[in-house]
Amino acid sequence: MPFTRRRFVAESSVAMALLAGCAGFPDSTTTITELEVELANGTDDSHAFHFAVETSDGLSEWESREVAPKTSESVVREPPEEFDPVAVHGVVDDQTARGELRGIDNTEANEMCLHVIFEYGLGDRPTFLQDSDSRC
């Protein structure tokens, strides 16, 4: 059961305006084997993080986690078949963030793990950052 595998680059909500219209992934034989969303709370209080992944078919179900002060918690998901990510949406304390996802143009990796960081309390607004690793 193959999965479509692509690299994410989720920019901060401020940088999203610069990337408008750039979302999308080229055809690739790379498969996404794991999606990890790290919820990072940089404040002195516990906060509820809510996030959902948007694909070309629409928004997935929202997931929520309470994260203790000055800690982070990871949520690991196996991507669904035909995983075609477009963006990640998040809410913390009525502050919203959206990170558009971009693919890699020249990857030779057959499998890749995607790591998205949803930060709160480390800047003026909640922020999405992205990383990927072919060493799953």
C-alpha cells in the first residue's frame, strides 16, 4: 500500500504571505512514511494546541493536546493513502496559524519522514516550521 511521500516546508504565519501560490508538490516517487507534529509550548502556562492537516481533498480531523509549560509533545501519525498535503492549520488561545507546505524539487529519497513544529510562546504569534528526514 504505497503512500505519496513529499517534503514539507511549513513557514511561519508571517512568511506565509510570501509563499502564497507556491504550495503544491511535483510528481514524485518518494513516499511519506511518517508525519510528526511537534507541539512546542514556550510559555509559563499549560496550553491546548489544536491542529489539522489540509490536503487537496480538504481538512483532516482536528487533533488536540494539552502541553505543559516550557515543554513539547510530539504526535506521530501514519499518513493516509494518497497523502497530498497542502497546509497545516493550528489554534492556541484563540490565535490561529497556517503553514503552507512545499515539496522538494530534487529529491532522490524513496521514503521520507515529515516533521512539523507548531511553536507557541516563542514569538509574537503561533508559528509552523518544517523539517524532513530520509532516514526514517
